[in-house]
Amino acid sequence: MAEQAILQMRPAAFGLQEWNTAKGRTASIINRIHAAKNLEELFLELKNELVTLFEVEQLTLYAVDREKRELYSKYLLDSLDGVQEVRVPINESSISGYCARYGKTLNIADVYDSTELAAINPRLAFDPSWDKRSGFRSRQMLATPILVERKYLMGVLLLINKRSGDRFTAEEEGFAADIAETLGMALRNQSQSVQRRPAKFDHLLEQQLLTREDLGNAISEARRKSCDVETVLLDTYRIPKAALGDALSRFYGCPFLAFDDRTMVDRSLLKDLNFEFLKANAWLPLRRDGATIEVLVDNPKDPLKTEHIQMLLRGAPVRWLVGLRKDILLYLANATGRRTELGSIQDILGELTDESVHL
């Protein structure tokens, strides 16, 4: 349900003044959820406000860990022990785990009533260990799946013990589902923020030298032409070479080196290296700086390539430089004197295939 619709609903049990107060609290919570900077803020700082909003004694907000197939949450035990983490398997052995496993709301009047739990699923159980440690007595529980687009699990919202009444009502189930929808969007945004890896051309997007649509088209064009994306960005989209080099330097965390025929290559470093291998893999050792060898390569983050290079250089310390494939091949041609054997630069690039790009 849209957030505007949440704020328009008025349960019959609420008077006008009471509902206006509740609506104000709801709007504030929705804004706070969207403004949360990280998961810890959702777990810890919003908990008390959600407890007040739902008029319950306790509340747990779980996020999903897909790799481990678990729910997890964080809570502040006390000032000495600090933030603690709790994890729950996504299966039928717990109320929250069952809710996540099947994407179903569970509304339980008494979690200690094994007959009530068995009626839902024979394997469903309540773990009383937290109650025993804390002295708290759990009674009613309302477990609501936190979904995005009604199908992608992001977590579970668990409400514990109504402040009035024997069990959660259908209206309260609906209200919890509506807030869970807002929480789902926030958890998805947090998840994407954490999981998204930096991409090679992020800096070009940030500087508005390129749109994401243009980048997608450039990748497609590079595949059609069997060339690298950088060449398409330079030739078709007229991205300045300095800007492209800056983006590569930021992504790979090392200096960018463009081709300059005044830059001398230490030919002694090429003596025992196979020319065709260097050409095919787009790298070459440029020069020595004391014991360190400066190596120009198109992808300093390729572990197979960099490990092989270090092996060929007999374990010498390496300082990586990133360059365009076209420029690397020009350096190689100049250093070896095999320009005529290399043919045109278009022929060289035609032999290369593009590498994957994370959008």
C-alpha cells in the first residue's frame, strides 16, 4: 500500500484527535525509516519509536542474510556489553524463521501454547531462553514478512505483547504489513548500498560526462565490434582521455599512464618475455626504480594476470600502472621495433575482447 494510503486510514476505534496524533507519529516514523543512514540505525535507533507506534512491549526488526539463509538483528544489551547480534535460521523451527521461510504473517495468541503452534506447523516451536535470561514473559506475537514487490524477502518485523487485548487484530496485521512495506524499501536500499561494488566508469557517471544509458550502449557497441569499452568511450562518446584515465586510476587505485613516445621503455626487461604473450595479455614492464619494476597493464585487479606477471618477473617488487590497451600495444610496438609486424592499431584492437563491466 502506498504511504499516502497508510496515513489516510482511520481505524473505527480511533477518535479524530487520537487518529491525528497517531497519523503524525506514523508520518514521522516513515520519514525516519527513509532517512536511516545504515542498518544499525534501523535496528537500534528506530526500535523505541516503532514500539510506541504499535503499542507493544517489545519489537524485533530482522534483516535477511541470503548467503547464510538466516535472519539477523542487533540490539543494545547495556552500556558495558554494547551492541549484540542475534541470528535465526530461516526454517520452520522458530516463529520468525517460519514467517521468512513461507512469507506468511503469523498471529499467535500465546507462544507458550504448543497446541496453537502445532496447528500452524508440527515443527514450529518457541525458544524461551531469552525470556529466562531477561525475566521477560512473551505472550502474543505478530510476525510480518518484510517484502519488496510482494515477493523479495528483506526481513521480518516481529511485534511482541500487545499493551491491551488478547491478540493482535486484523487491523493491526494490516498496519504492520503497511509499515513492513516501507521497511522493505529501506532495507533494499541499504542492501544495495552495501553490496554494490565500485565500477570502472563510476567517476565518469559522477562527473556527468556519461549517462548510465550511454554506458550500457557503449558496452553493447564494444561487444559488437569486439573491442574494449574504453575505445568506444573515446571514439564514439568523445570522452576526454584524461577523464577516462582519471576514472581508471580511481577504480584500480594506481596511476594512469597514457602513451607518450617520449617515454622510454627499459628494453632489457623484455629480453626473456614472449612478445605474442605480452601483446595478447596487454601488459609490459616499463622500467626499474631501484629494485621495483614498474608494470603497465590494462587490469591491475585481475589476480590471475598479476600473479603470472609477478612469477615471470621472478618475484621482483612491482609497482602497477594502468593504461589503455591501445596505448600498451603502442608502447610494446615502440619498444620492440615490431611495428610493421603488429599492423594497424585497428587490427590490433580487433584481436581483443572486452572484459565484463559492473553497472
